[in-house]
Amino acid sequence: MLSIRSNLRPFILITLGAMLTLTLAFSATGAFAHVRWFVDTNVTVENFAAYSITDPEVLIWIAISFVIVAASIVLDTKLPNVRIVGSETRHDFIEILRIFTGMSMLLTAYEGAIVAPHLIAYGAFGTKLIFLQAIIGILLIANRFVRHAAILLIILHLGLTIQFGVLAALEYSSIVGIALFLLINNLPTLELRELYKPFSVAIMRILVGISLITLGLAEKLFGAILAESFLAANSWNFLPALGFDFFTDRLFALSAGFTEVIFGVILVLGTTTRLNVLALSVVLLASNILFIIEGNNEAALVEFVGHMPIIGVALVLLLLGAGQRWKLRRIVPQWLKNMNLKTIRVPSDV
């Protein structure tokens, strides 16, 4: 009897989580204006003028983007497969991802937000999502029912979509990627894990890439007014101080947006993944350092909490690279690859 009850507990937990998410879903009110990029969405910038597709700056950045992505594709064919570290180290890095994601979920829930600090929950439905998120955070931190917590995390993302819309869901599709990665790595049988593990890294990598592309487009390119208003309040545009007087806040926002999109596209393609993630990590670290230099410790903490899941993803991708599946290198003709460099065989349990 005790064994039956023990086996039923995970399924009861999932059922309660699903009910918690879907209850009052159809009575949820529309999303209201919230804070994004540390500025209010109702903000206005004096003399703001959006770029058009035919502006020289935009055309130059489009050309730069194509060159960087093409260079990544070519370089990826010339690089050898890097040795994969032992299973114990891989396990440790996955544990970091689990803990960081759990901490971010719990701390964000404490602030009354869903997934990200700026997505402030509202209404009865939002309150239920907050409780669901807190439960997920506790389970992930405690390392209990991780597989079920991952399923609940996907349900939470569905609730986020209902409350904040499809755009917000795409911006944080990385959460689904993390959830699926944790789910696959915690499947109940060895046979299932061996079947789906080769896809786990690729799924997470691609969804994180989609998240970065959407964030770059929505908050810095098509949402340039948000980026420019942030730069007007924070002296992050350091390029004029280096002698590049032509680099206005407007151009800086455009450059940041294209850079984020480039990071995302390269992640989706699965080329030079480690180099790409290393560069992305430097950018994430720089944003926190700039907040600290400005003395805005609260914003630095909010930024760090929001970035914790991505930091965990970055560590896993730095260790494992693009994964074994769904990457451009697999379809590149053999004659284009550098066959003179020794390729280390990837262990089957990755």
C-alpha cells in the first residue's frame, strides 16, 4: 500500500499542477503594459525615429550578420570535434542548470513575476501561476521529482502564453528548452534516456536560439524605443568615449539587437556553438558589471536572477557543444570538412 501511494504522488503532483494552470484560463484578462528592459512600455523618447529597412546602418548590419553567420558555418567545418568530458562532470553541469533554473523560478515567484522579473503576474490566474512556479522552483532546488517539475515547467510556459501572449512565449521559449532537456535526462528508464538523450542538447540549443532572436527583434529592433529609453537613463553607450562620436544611442540599440539575433541564429544552426556561447556569456557578464559600476545593485540582482537559467544553459553548451543532432555540420559534405584533424568519438551516454 505504501509503495502504491509513493508511485501515485508524482502523478497527483502533475494533475494538481495542470489544474492550477488551466483553472480560470479563459477568464484571464488581457495583458497590461509591463516593464521590459528596465523601462515602462509606455515610455517615450524625445525625437525618436525608428530605422527603416533601407537605412544605410540597417543594410550594413544585415551584411555584417550574413558575413558573421557564414564565417561561423565555414569555421565549424574546419574545427575538430572537441573531446567530451567524463560523465561525472557532465552530471555536475546539468545539476548546475537544474539548481540555477530552480533558484530563478523561486526568486522570480517571490517578486510576483512569471519566468522573468518584468512579467508581473496579475489576476487570479496569475496568482495561481505564481504558486505553480514556486512549487517548480522548490522541486528543482530540492532535486525531487525533477521529471515532473520539468513537465510542470512546460505547463507554466503555457500559462505564460495565456497571460502575456505569444510574443512573450517566444521570448522565453528557452524555458521550454530547459524543461525538455531536464525531462529527457530524467526519463524513468535507461532505454528511454538512451533513445532521446542525443536530441536533448539540440532541443535546448535551438529553443534558446529562438528566444534570443525574438528578444533581439522585439526589444531592440522593432522595440527600439525601449532600448533607446533605457540608454537615455543608463550610460551604457561607451563607444563615443572611445572616439566613435557617430555611435549614437540609436545606433547602439540597433547594434545590440542585431548582435542578439546573430547569437540566436548561430545557436539554431549549431555552428561554432562553444565560441558563440562564450561570446554570449561575456555580454551577459558585462551587463551585470555595468549595473554594479553604476551603483544600481538592485537592477544587477534582477538581471542576474533573470539570467540564471541562461547561465546554466551556457555552461552545459560550453561543455557539450551543439549536441549530436539537428546541427548544420551533420549535412555538410564530407569533402568540405577538415579530415586532417582527429575527431574524438562522443561517448554514447552523452
